[in-house]
Amino acid sequence: MSHSSSTIAEVEKELRYIAGIIKQKGREILDHYPITAPQFVALQWLLEKGDLTIGELSNHIHLACSTTTDLVDRMEKNELVERVRDPKDRRVVRIHVLSKGKQIIHEVIEKRQDYLKVVLNDIPKEDVESLNKLLCLLHENMLETSK
């Protein structure tokens, strides 16, 4: 199925604008918390995937291991995470999210969802459900093509 170049260009532009606005809104919300944007991303991955090594985490957040180590050092100082030895292999150190880190993530995500609720308020329920289905489909297709 071939789509017109102008439609593809419009979709790309809208996604870029939306991503930019969401990123900006996210930064505004984070300004009220003792956490940086890269730390927020790292905490989200840790909550989603469970305890990860520095190497695993750096792959998810697309940063060098040395940069990720610095990031984790700062998060550990702020009591957002702790380093724990893997019980199965004492040589392996994993990063574990502490309750303060979990609380911040949950609050920030709740505020982001509140923002989206306001934005989507005037749009009919079935349109929002269609939007969600289309976004899921887009995400799936992106994952498939990146393999």
C-alpha cells in the first residue's frame, strides 16, 4: 500500500511537533522534582524492565557506559536507586529503584496523563480510542522494521 508523499510528510511533521510539545511539557513537570530528564528516562526503564546492570541500562537509554555510571552515581546520591549484587552471581551489580525513585516516576507520569486528559477532553471517546489503536499499530510497525 503506497501513501502519497504529502500525506507522509504531514504525518512526520505532526509527530515531530507532538513529540516536541510532549518533551517540553515533560521538562516543565520535571522542573518541580529533584531529577533530570535523563534520570527520569533511566528510572522508567528500570521500573519497566526490573533491576538492570549498567551495560543493560546504557543500551536502553542510548548512552555510553561511563555516562550511565555517572548518571547512576548521582541517582544513588539522591537516594533514587541503589546498587545491589546479583544473588545468583556476586560479580554482577544491578541497579535497583528505591521508593523515592518510584514515587517520583509515578507522580510525574500522573501529571503527564493529566495534561493529556486536558488536551483530549473535547475529542469524542471513540476518536481517542481510534487514535490509541493507530498509535499502537504505528509503534508495532516501527518495532518490526527496526529488527
